[in-house]
Amino acid sequence: MSVLRPVLSACLLSALWTGTVLAQQNPAEPQKQEQVKAEGPCAAIFAEADLSSLLNGAEIAYRADGCTLSNVTIDAGTYQSWSAETVEIRSAPLEKDAEYWPEWGEISIKSVGYWPTSFPGMRYLSKIQQNGFDLKLAYQWDESSKTFRVNEARFSGKYIGEVLSSATVELSELPRFDILGAQTSSLETMKIREISTKLDDQGFFANYVMATVVAMIGHNDDPEPEVEKYRAMALAFVAGLSAKMIDAESKQALSRLISDLPHPKAEADINLKFDPAFSPQSSVDTPLAMLGALQKTLTMTTRYAPVSEAGN
């Protein structure tokens, strides 16, 4: 059972990804993992030897409700590595051999760094440039209503600004720890009720999103014509949305945001509500089928007012 990978993957996506204040680290100096008694949910998370080896000697302080990891380094291959100043984990009680996520959990990762080679010099440059980012995720699951709530999924940093999201979905059961490799998954029965995102862009699109877009287009081609084609398609898509799905003011705001990307001129709020709850698995055959299903269930509101317009 692989525990660490899906937990960290949840933080890095999406986001999925805190609504409450994280417990403060024990003021005492953290001890090496092998020098302290393992207890609480982290004892289950890092129980397997192969997972412990991924920590590369990171300092860990266990608590009854979680743990604090310091000076974390994870090798993601020969030519790339990730680091974090601290990783705070809190969660509901967790048995050693648990198959499912705890009923609630909070993860906060501070000063995430990345360098493309394993050379110490690259890690040093990454450290002094101080361009790391922070990640936070907090979720809870209500068994009686089968509701999984992402209270906060936050991605922030000096050259990012802040992306803050939340979501409410219906799940038949909690996700399994081996969700990436399981033959069946609770996500297959997932139904989305609501997704909200607030964007305070200070470089998020230019420094992160566009790098992914360019990589998809291909580094040997001029990406600008393709990017503009995608922009035109997105604007046409928004123009075709029905009044039942989105009101005129929100439609104009969303069109202005798309036109200004990758350099938004103001904060943006986007809220999606599905009534009844929407099942992505039931509408994945074609984009037109997806759009037809969304027209029946989705309502969208958008707020985006560049400074020049807000002042008028």
C-alpha cells in the first residue's frame, strides 16, 4: 500500500489543497525519525520502510494528531528533486493498516522548492532565490450524507499570488490510500455539487500555467498562434453559454478574464454550482455530450473587474 504518494499528490494538484489553524510545532528541537517514538496518524502514514526512505533523513516530530516534518527532500528521478522547509500533517485517528483516508485531514507545506538536477549547486540556487511556494489542503467527510468537502486548497507564493479553491462532492466512500493503483475507486461514483475558485494572480499563469500549455504545444513550434486559437475557442464557448447557465454580467466578466490572460488585471472569483449534482463519469464520451449535460445542471457566477473599469 502506497500512502505517501497520494497524500502528497493531493497537495500538488489541484488542489485539492486549511480551514482551521494548524497545530503549532513542538518548540523542542525535532529528533531524527529513528530516535522518537512513532505515534498518531503519521505512524501509519510512514509505517512502510520504502516510504520512510523517501524522506532522505528529514527530521520528524510525531504528535497524537499528526506530525511535523522538517527539511524534507524527495528525489523524483535522476534529474529532478523537490524540497520543503516544513510539512505539517493533522488528521483524524488512523489505524496502522488503514485502507482509507482519515475522515478529516489538514496538510500544510511551506516553501516548496524544485531544482531540475541532483547537483547541490542547483539546490543552493533554488534556496537563495526564495521563489518557493506554499501549499495547504484541508478536507472533511460526512459519512451520513456521503459528502466530501475540500474546505481549502491554497497555492500561494511570491511569484504566484494566490489560488484558493474549495469544493463539495458526493462520494460513496472515502478515497483509498492506493487510489492511483486501485482497480476500482470511489472517484468513479463522484458527483460534484460545487466548486469555487478565487484567483489573485501575481505571476501564476505566466510562470506556471503557460509553461504547461507551451509544453503541450511543443517546444519546436511557435506557441503564440496556437495560444491565440485556444483563446478564440474559449471566448466562442463562453459566448454560446445559455442565460440559464450564466447571467450577462458574469458572462462579460469571464470573457474579459479570458481576454486578459495570462496577465489578469484584477482578482477573479468563479463559482460553479451543479443541481442536481454532476457526475463526470456519465458524460465523458464527447465534448458535446459533456456540454449538453452541463447545460442541464450547471449555473456559473464570475466576478472580474480590472482596475480601469472598477474606477468608472
